[in-house]
Amino acid sequence: MTDDELPVEVIPIRLGPTGRAYLVRQHGVILVDTGTPGSEATIIQRMKESGISPSDIRLILLTHGHADHAGSARTLRDLTGAPVAIHRDDAPLVRSGNQGPLVPTGIPGMILGKYFSAKKRSLFPPVDPDILIGDSFGLHEYGIRGEVIPTPGHTRGSVSLLLTNGDVIVGDLIMPSIPGGTPAPPFWAEDLSQLIESVRKVVAFQDGKIYTGHGGPFTANQVRQHLL
């Protein structure tokens, strides 16, 4: 296998019962999401198990600005030296270290909203992002054959990472249903109709595994069957 034929590898990092961050490795390595504050030890350990050192990380990509995805971004930037990238519309959330209000999409979101909106779970160490994503953001210079595109709905600035092998990392664009665990809308979304359009856009481009911020992964066919 030549260097040009290196496959894209997605390495899940389990954070708590359902949370996920991801390492994406090809010609370089990037970290997608950082978990809640204090998740850095688990992430660094998973990197070590995968033969990845902190200095190997070329980019920290945040799929959106909620505390359970951006909470350890500042610490991990300090540990790795990698720049932090987020969509410009969610940049105010990470700069303030405050994820803001959660808008429920159904009963589970209403029930859990008070718990996850509590001050100690909605605040996190603020970080000034190094890179602001607009319409799209290519990852070639970071050693990954893929593209980051806006997929708003969960938050205004949510993004997804489309990989050339057909896989995609979508953050909280999709969550497992309760009960059942099948693909469903997230418990909270700023604009549910916009979110569904973002899901349609993702499955139109990608037909591999769909890696989510909680649970999963799912197949594109599962998403089409249960969510669209």
C-alpha cells in the first residue's frame, strides 16, 4: 500500500455512558470533540492506546459549542498545541464557556432539560477558537481526506465531517431514541425543521457509517428508515 492509499480510520473515544469523541487518522490525526470538562485524561489515554501522541494531533474540531462537546477543548489545546476549529455561529458559545438554553424537541428533552441546563453542566472553560468555519472547511492540510460542512439545527453552528470513505461524524445531529436506540432527532434542537434538512444533506452525500456524539454508529439506511 502506498502512502496515497492510506485508509481513513475513525477511532471512537467513549466518554461516560453514551458520550463520544473521535480520533480521525489518515496522513495526519485530528480530534473531533472533547467531551465535558475533565475528559482530557480519558482522551489522552485512548490516544496512547492507539499509538498517537499529543503532538500528533493537528486539529481539534468541535461539532458544536455545547459543554459535553467543547468542555475540554481549552485543556486539550494546551496539551497538544493543536488549533481549535468551530463554526463561526457557535464561536460565541465557546468564547463565553456557556452553552446557553436548550430547546427540547420532545418529552425526553423536557424531562432532562433542567438537569443538563444546570449551571455546573452548562458552563465550561472558555476557549477562543483559532479557526472559524464558514460554508465549508477542507481538511487536506491536516492530513485527512474530508470536508467539514455546516449542518445546523441542533445549534446554529453545528457541523459534520464528511470523509472520503463514505463515513461521517455528525455530533448531535442524530441521537439514539429512548427506548430502542434507533436513529432519532436529538433531545434538543434550536430548529427541528432545519435539523431534518441537515440530516437529508448528510445522507445524500455519505453512505457509510454515521458516527454520533452519543451512542451509534448508525448506517445511512437506518437513518433513512427511522428519521427521514
